[in-house]
Amino acid sequence: MSEVSLKTTRLVMSVVDIREETDECKTYRFVSALNQEIFPYKPGQDVKLYFDTPLKKNDFRLYSIASSPTRREYMELTIKSEHGQFAPYFLAQAKVGDQYVVEGPYGRFLSKPLKMIEEKKLDTLVFLAASSGIVPFRCFIEYAIDTGLDVDIWLFYVNRTRLDLIYRRLLPKLLEGYPKLRLLLNFTREHEISKPELYEVVYDLKDELKERIDFLFARRLEFNDIASRVENWKEAWYGICGGARFIAGDRQMGQDGMMQKLEKGGVERSRIEIDSYGTK
Ligand SMILES: Cc1cc2nc3c(=O)[nH]c(=O)nc-3n(C[C@H](O)[C@H](O)[C@H](O)COP(=O)(O)OP(=O)(O)OC[C@H]3O[C@@H](n4cnc5c(N)ncnc54)[C@H](O)[C@@H]3O)c2cc1C
């Protein structure tokens, strides 16, 4: 599993299940409509999803593959609206039984750390996700569960409020399935909430999982929030995924993104990889 597959294939896929994640985000499960094999891919890779919107025939957008390549019978995509020209229509119109063209795989996000893990050169991963930026990390963690990887994974997951949390039902399962996973949920626009309310955010949470979840409210994630938790942060490998502002900040506003925060904190550039979802 070390070389990234670059051969792209087109598949006709049927929607067999739709799960609501938030008001603006759904996860779609696809299976091959023509009994073709789903193409091989690595965790972190993307596909193009084609769809006729009212604005453009045969339009497409890139989506990270949400489900692990070890689960061969289906492929899941998690699609969030950014109020643009594609996702709002897909979310409103796509239904179980519909068929779509899916083309991939594309990209090489997360292939480097996977290779390093296979070569026993890495034992700590730090994943920094904003909103739908969680998707490639979900894929990687499912892959880690299925293949028995034995590395520490820290997932720092940033959202505005608890209503924006994608995978609220899945996160406890990932924690349960991968004992070396730690999770910090950062809600930038929430103020203090009580503990019981807090755990309702990630509902159905067993007591023993609670100690692997931490929360941060009413401010943005800073480098020290990472360094104070991840003991060997210098030797860790960092993946950042989300919109451009989360990754690179906002120069006009004088705000650093995660990239600058890590570099200013002392993380080597070669240990950071990004997957940027859009310009906002
Ligand atoms: C490699 C790659 C993988 C992606 N994987 C996913 C995924 O797994 N799930 C998912 O929901 N989206 C993903 N996206 C974004 C996706 O392609 C769509 O842009 C998104 O669903 C929004 O669609 P839209 O029609 O609302 O907006 P669009 O018409 O696509 O874009 C409208 C505006 O929003 C910006 N934008 C798009 N996405 C984001 C974002 N996440 N944060 C900030 N600004 C954004 C665009 O740059 C543009 O300015 C990915 C993008 C890339 C490049």
C-alpha cells in the first residue's frame, strides 16, 4: 500500500443510503451500479462527483473519499454546502436509487505519513480539521482500525458551534475502534456549556471514552493547545484540511491560519501537509 495509485477510472454509482450529518451536510453511500469493482485508492484521496445542476450540465466537484478502501463494497462521500453552485443542489435533489458518475482516485494527501508508518518512521499523527475537512481523516482512521495501525492519532476538530459537528454519531465509534485516538473538539463560537450538555454533543458516549475527548470553547485553536497535549509534537506529522482561511489565515484581518501557527510554534515545514477545500 505504499505507492499512490494515479490511474483514474469512471464508475457509475447508485446512492443506497443518505445520512443527515448537519442541516447543511449529508453522507451518501454509493455502490457500483454496473457491478464494476470500485477502483483501488488510498485513505486521503479524492473523487470527482458529476451532477447536472440547474446552472450547468455535467458539472462536478472534488470530494474526499470518506470511507476506508478496506470496505470495498461501497464508497461514502460527505457533502457540505458552502452555498455555492453545486452542493446545495446535490443536497436538495439526490435521493436513494439515483445514479451518478464518480471518477477517481485523485490526490495524494496522507500518502506520505502512511508510507512513513509502514516504514516504522512515524508514531504520531496530528490531524487538524475544520468542518468538512474532517472527511479524509475519517477515512484514515477507519483504515487505521481495519488494518491495525499502531500509531497515536490526535484529531483536533474545529467547528463554529455544536450544530455544525459532522460525524457526531461516528466519532464515538472511531474512538471505540481505535484506542490510540484522542479527540479535541473546538467550538469557536460556543461559550461554556455544562458537562452533561457537552457530552450530548458526541452522544452515546461510554464513560471510558470520555477521557479521550477534550473541548475548547469560544476561541480559535492555537499552537499551544496542540503542544501542551501532544508530548512528542516535534516528531509528529501534521495534516491540515479545510477551507483556505483555516489553513492559511486571513492576511487582511492579520489572522494566522493553522499553517503559520504550526510553523511559528516550531514544527518543520516538511512535517506539514495540507488539503485545501476552497478559497473561503
Ligand atoms: C481536494 C478537495 C476535496 C474536497 N472534499 C470535500 C469533502 O469531502 N466534503 C465537502 O463537503 N467538500 C469537499 N470539497 C469542497 C467541494 O468540492 C465543494 O466546493 C463543496 O461541497 C461546496 O460546494 P458548493 O457548491 O456549496 O460551493 P462551490 O460552488 O464549490 O464553491 C463556493 C465557494 O466556496 C468555497 N469553498 C468550497 N468548499 C469550501 C470549504 N470547505 N471551506 C471553505 N470554502 C469552501 C469555494 O472556493 C468557492 O469560493 C473538496 C474540495 C477539494 C478541492
